[in-house]
Amino acid sequence: MKLSFAPRTRAVRPRWLLEELGVPYELVRLDLDRGQNTAPESLAMHPLGDVPALVDGDVTLLDALSICLHLADRYPEKHLAPPVGSAERGPYYGWMAFAELQLDPAVLAFHGRTQPDADDAKHRARLTAVLDVIDRGLGGREFLVGGAFTAADILMASILHLAHTLRLLDGHPRLFEYVRLHTQRPAVRRAVAG
């Protein structure tokens, strides 16, 4: 198994999951500033030169969501996804998709900005609405689904960590606590290391 990786990108999410799983994998580190992602060997993994990409035997996946879904299912004995057919499986899928398709774009609307723009009020309203959904969904619990840590928590906590870094979690102290709790896991430290 081989994962293309660059620090401070969406590739941290599947790397965090791999570290939680404790399975062997090869990390292909890419320096995006030096254009290593456009080298022929990188383009062989991801034809757009993006990260992450996972090559697992005959399976190649090109985004964090599909990689995390695949890995959690590939190792059911690690219990990072609710069992197929369980009552928690639907909400698990829902939170995985919500993190990537709703929260990620709402947070990225603020990434790299140095001052408000004409759409700032619209972006803030959307982000607040998305954060409120997560806050209500957690309801003070430590985990999104059932009573255990899953891949959904990896996706959600990693994106909320970026929101916290951008100072976007004001007014959502429970989400800050959720991020703090999960980003203290040893696997996170290994995932963000170089």
C-alpha cells in the first residue's frame, strides 16, 4: 500500500487513519512547492498531480474521503467503521460525507484570506450553519457515531482543526473540545510529522 502525501494537505486525513490502523504502508512524500507532484512517478499515482492518492494493490483512490472509506472497511477488525448493516452505518456515511462536502468547503472559503471580501457575510453564515449542524449532531458526545472513535471522527476533527487554526470556532466551545480531544491522539502526531 502506498500513499502520496504532502504536509498541511488533505493527505493528512488518510495518513492519520493509516496510523490509527497500525498497518504497514509506504509514504510517498511530495514537496508541492518544488513541483514534485508533477513528476512522472507522481502523475502515475494521481493523474492530476494532487494529494492524496492511495495505491492498494489493483485499487487506486484519488481523494481523502474514498481512501478513508476504503481503509476503514478493509480492516474491519480495527473497528474504525461501524459494521455493515448496523444502525450506525448510515449516520457514519452521513458524517463522512458531511465533513468532506459541507464542512471542508465552508472552512476553505476562509483559508488564505487576509481580509474580508464581498461574500464574507454569506461565507460566515454558511460556516455557522454547518458548525451548528455538527454541534447539534455531537450533542456533547465525544464521538460522531455510536460510542467509539471512527474514521468519521478523523475527517471531522482534521477539518475542524483547520477551522480552529483559522479562528473560526468562536461560539462553538464544544467543537473546540472535540478537536482538542481527538488531535491529542498519538496517531495524529505521527501523521503530521514531516
